[in-house]
Amino acid sequence: MNKNATAQLHIYSAFFVLAGFVLNRGVFLLFLADKGMSVTEIALYQALFNIATVVLELPTGLVGDFFGKKFSIQVGVLLLFFHTAGMLLLSGPFLVVLSLVEALAYSLQSGSEQALLYEIVRNADQGERFLTINARLLAAQSIATGTAIVLGSFIAQVSWSALYVCVSVFYLLQLLLLYPIERMETTHSKNSGEERFDVAKIFRRETWCIGESAFAVLLLLIGTSMLDGFYGSYYNLNQLVFDAFDAPVSIIGIFFGASYAVNATAYIAADFFSSRFGKRNTMLGSMLIEAGLFMILPWFASNPLCLFGLSMALCFLPEVVYITSENLIQDAIADDLRATILSVASLVRALFSAMFFSIFGYVLGLYPIQIALGVIGAIAIAITAVVSLKMVGIHVSKN
């Protein structure tokens, strides 16, 4: 085993977990309000952030592939540092402009972080353990995020300035951890020299490395990203679902706090089930069970205990689908466009999240809660059926 590559993996693992320790994640909207922004301005901030994220995902993915994934991540973290400093120093309309800086920062990292992790794991001669390593790191990152949200809320009660100074310090720590990471040189095929920037040709030639067509991996990427967007939208609307059944605010708070621990458990469970039943079977099984839970949700949601339990399961299974599908895609694609393809997945998720969020909000506002949940469940079953049929025809690694 390459000792230097193993050391690189340990350092990058520390960075990966620390990247989830964002102290202001649970209270940043409150901070904007404290800075004097109106609800309309805060909504504009979020809207600009989401639009810019979608627009920037593909070009920033290309930055990671053509100029280095480490470089892309470093620039992203540096921009987050400047964004945090700007939050402290600026006010008024300048804060809204900062949403574009934040979107660019996260877009630069979104595809490259996982792509660089995959390549570091492979260089450490542990490529066959990528799902296990990724699952453990995502679990640790999820726990770090939950802890940071709680800690950040307490710091915010003392001082908003202290909170954002602490956030800035953690970004500097991330930059320090990235510094010793060696740049992973992209492995190009013999014919890729003159096609260096011809994305379409590289995708057709390199994307599916184990005998499948680029079209097959494209279906897998779009289908699973669409599902992820669906699940994510429902998760964000859970507050309204709980409120429609008159759940106490304390229960809603406990649910969202516990959901991070649920996510961490899901990542470990995905590795456990994949090692026994295969990645594709684990993914298909989770998708089908999730669709079944959406089917029974309208009949059991009126019971607070059932609503809480079902909602936890509806958070758990999508994370199993997410990590196994991402692992299948990582195994299938070549290095030439690894960061770009993962950025495209983020782009598709963002588009479908925006679409489904609007649809769900409309349905919840138009129909009584039981009927609304039935409509959402029907959409879940339809999407799952289509993606499952496509998955059956795709032959992938059994492990």
C-alpha cells in the first residue's frame, strides 16, 4: 500500500468532515434578518443563490476537470471565506450580491470534492472500498453538520459577530488541510490530446468504462438525480406537513435535529446492504420501499407517532439511494470528466428540487393534507417505476 497516498487519504478525510462543520447553517437566514434585510430581500437572496447554482454547476465542473480538482475546491473555500467576511462587513443590497459569491463557491466544490475523494481512494489502492470509505465520511460529515447547527445557534445567541468569525476560522483550517494534498492529475486516454476540450466526444468515448453506453449512464444519472430532487423537496416541506397535523414545534425541531443522525445511519447501512445484496439491488430495493411508504403515508400520517416514524424512514431510504447511485456512477466514469459529470448530477438535482418544491407547495395549498399527500405519493410511485425500469436494464457491478 502506498503510504504517501494513505496519508493523503487521511488528510483529505479530515478536510471532508470539517467541510460539514458549518456553524451558521441553521441560523443564517435569521442573521440576514438581523442585518436589516426584509423577508422579500431574503427570498431574493435565496432565489439568486439557487439560480446561480444551476447556471454555474457545469462550468465549475469543467474547471475541476481541466484545471485541477484541488484547485477548484481551494478557490471555492477561499470564496466562502470572503463571503463570510462580507457578511460581517457589508449591509443592504450588497448582501444580496453575496449570494452569487456563495453560489460560485459551492458550485466549485460540488463536483470536485467527491471526484477528488474517489481518485485519492483509488491511488491509495483502496478503490474497491470506496463505498465503505465514502459512507463513513458522509456519516461523520452529517454528524458534524448536526453538531455545528446546535453549537452555532448557541454562539449566535451570544454574538452574531463571534459566530461569523468562528465560521471564517474554520474555512482557513480547511485551506490548511487542503494545502498538502497532491494534485490528482487526470488520466487521459491516448486519443484525448486533441480533444482536450471537446466535452461531447470525451463523454461518448470515456463515460461508461465497463461496456455500457454513455446513454445508459446518462439515464442513471438523470433518473437518480430526479429522485433525489423529489425526496429533497419533500424533506424541506416536512415542516408544513407536520404543522398541518398540528404537531408541536418542539417535535418539528426534534425531527430535523434527528434527521442528521438518520442520514449518518443510512450511509453506513447502504455499505452494509451493498456488501450483501449488491449496489444495484440495494438501490432498487430502497427505491421500491420508499415508494410503498409514500403510498401508505396519507392513511397513517394523522397519527403523530406514525407520522414521525414514517417521516424518519422517508429521510433514511433516499440517502441509501443517493450514496449507492453515486458509487455506481463513480465506478462507471473515466477521470476526464469526473468532476463535470458529478456537477451535472448536482445541476439536475437542483432543477428537479426547484420544480418539485413548487409543485408540492401548490398541491399542499390547494388540497386538504390527506389528499395532498396522496397526490405526492402518486408522483413518487410514478417516478420510482420509471427509474426502476431503467435500472433493471443497466448491467453494473454486483458489489
